[in-house]
Amino acid sequence: MNMALRAGYKQTEVGVIPKDWDAKNMEQITIHIGDGLHGTPIYSPNGDYSFINGNNLDGGKIVVTTDTKSVDCSEFVKYRKPLSNRSILLSINGTIGNLALYDDEQIVLGKSAAYLNIRQEVCKNFVYHSLQTNIVRRQFFDGLTGSTIGNLGLATIRKTQIPLPPTNTEQRAIATVLSDVDALLAAQDRLIAKKRDIKQAAMQQLLTGKQRLPGFSGEWEVKTLGDLFTFSGGYSASRDQLSVEGHCYLHYGDIHGSSKTSIDTEIDYQDIPKLDIPLKQISAKSLLKDGDVVFVDASEDDEGTSKHVVVVNKRNLPFISGLHTIVAKSKTDELSHEFRHYCFQTPAIRQQFLFYAVGTKVSGISKTNIPKLTLPLPSVPEQAAIASILSDMDADLTALEQQRDKTHALKQGMMQALLTGRIRLV
């Protein structure tokens, strides 16, 4: 049984909207929709014009990196598109739906970016926010072509509909509110990035002994990892064997896929995959205890060769280390559990992992080579003091990230309410 429509609202193809709003397709609210060059320009290392594709569009901005190619003025004149301050750029190949507001940048567009030139009587920023909604994304993804790499065709973009308020004044009021939230999110992201940089600088100083904390002096010892740990492999099980039942299982892909350097069997229990197998089949060396460190022995990139997690397992739950992992178990009490969360993250340690890594397409360190790595060690009390400072920084970062996530969730709710007319500002 259908629920009665709220007074003053109507049902449309894009959902329930106010009676004085319309569902407009993009062709109706644009002067022109097109895409970039279907080919390769002549690159010029010192060119003044950036060759921009969909992967250069992010968060409303055109992002130019050191990998972005350049072209000279003659190529720009040959391939330029009719971009103006009314243009919105949209990624249409591979990554779908990334956006940028064109701001007179010197660019040549590639084929994985489209441009939408918005009519003067329509608020461009309103359309920009509308293109981020689930209403639009569903229409985009329903119209994708291509089996391996999705492609969003111009015809699909032209017929994509958005709910549109009747006046530019109402459109601008909605866009202004959402842009203010975007500005808040950007400020929060900048603060988080700044705090991360501060933490990285502190780690570089504190974990190498370049800066000493008050009350501590004396030389640090240099230990090999072989002095501190015994090393063994994990129990091999494929991803297909994992489920939600059985014992916790640490797959090397989950180490690569995580931004964290620790895993807690209580906090992370629901997210840890399970392997349903009798424990008697698992070597004691592959069962993870509190304070164990697990390194990956295979990586597709240099950055991943030093990926690791420190195990937090206070209740000693059965936790199986898996395929392509190296388990480090303590030989001595010279390395505190808290310090382990940070001491393997310095550039010096990463360089040692790279030095000993072997392989071409997939590289990694072996159980034979990992004991050779060296680690500068202060006394255990100094380790605890350093770890406490870095832990406080982590807590600060976590609080900021949670605040940012709440702001993002708030924005999503505001978009749903404002861009469908459920809440009116005018």
C-alpha cells in the first residue's frame, strides 16, 4: 500500500519533490556537454598547459601532480574545449563521478574527463552538489558501458535527471549551505594533515634519538631483529576459505589494505575474517599472542614491503597468522609492547626492508633476511615515554578524524534533505 504524498509534493522519476520543482535532465540545464581529446597530444615537459584526465579531478578541484603531463600552447590551441566559469568537469572512465569546478586553469582535457557548461539561469554550484547525490550516481551507473573498465557516455549524462528548484535564488541558498559544509570539511582535512605531519616529524626525532625526552640520557643500543625475535611463517589458507565462523585469521591482504599498524582481537573482532579449522592443525608458532608483530612477505609495490601489524590480544583468543606472513615473537623483554607500535615506521627501517626485499613483480622480505635488520633501542622506560607521547598524538588524530566523519555524515543528510526539497530554505 502506497503512503500518501505529503501536501505540496509530487512523485517524479527522481523521487518525491515539491510541486513547484521540476525533474530536469542535464541536457536541459546545460549549453553544452562534451569530453576531452580521444588521442594523445604531443607532450612538452616545460609546457604551460596540464593534460587533465578523470583521475586529476577530486573534491571539486583539478589536482596536478608530478605525474601529470604537460603540453605547449600549440597543442592547447589545437585541442582546447569551450571551458568557462560555467563549466563543471566530471570523470567518466574507470573512476566515475569525480568532480571539479573549472576555475580558469590552463588545461587540455583527456578523454576520461567530460565538461558540462551550465546555463546562466541555473546555479552552477547547485548542479555541482546535485551531481554528488545517490539519485545521480544511480543513473550514471545504470548507464555505464564497458565490461572491464566502466565508461560513462555523454548520452547517459545528457539524459540524467536532477530535482531543480524553480528559482536561482533557492538554488543558490541550497548551494551556499552545502558549500559552507564543504569548506568546514576542507578545514578539518587540512588540520588532520597538519597533525599527521607533526606526528611524522616527532617520530623521526624521537624514534632515532635525535631528540631526547627530559630525564633520559645515555647511548642507545643497536639491536638486530634477530636479537629480539624468533621468526616463523603463517598457516596458508585462501581468501575463499574464510568466513564469519571459526577462529580469527590474519590474511596478508588485510595488512596491506589497512592504514592501521595494530590489530586488536576485541576492538576489531567483527572485522577480522575467520577460519573454521581445528586448532590442533595449527602450529603454535602461527598462533598470535599479545605483542607479536606480523610482517608481510609479499608486496606488489615498494611501499608495502615493510607493512606490518602489532597484535593486541589481551584475552589470548585463538588468532591464526595466515598466508604470506612472517610472525615475530619476542625472545627478550628489551622491546616494550607499546614501542612496537611505532619503532618499525621510521624511514631507516623502511629502507632496510627495501634493501633486503627480493622479487620483480612481487617483492618481499624472507624469514632469512628479516633477522638482519637493525633497530636503535633506548631503555624500556624511555621506550614507554616515547610511546606515550606518540599514542597521545594518535588519540588526537583519531578524535579529529571522528569529528570529520561526523561532519561528512551531516553533509550527506543535508544533501538528501535539501537537494530533494524535503527541507526548504526559501
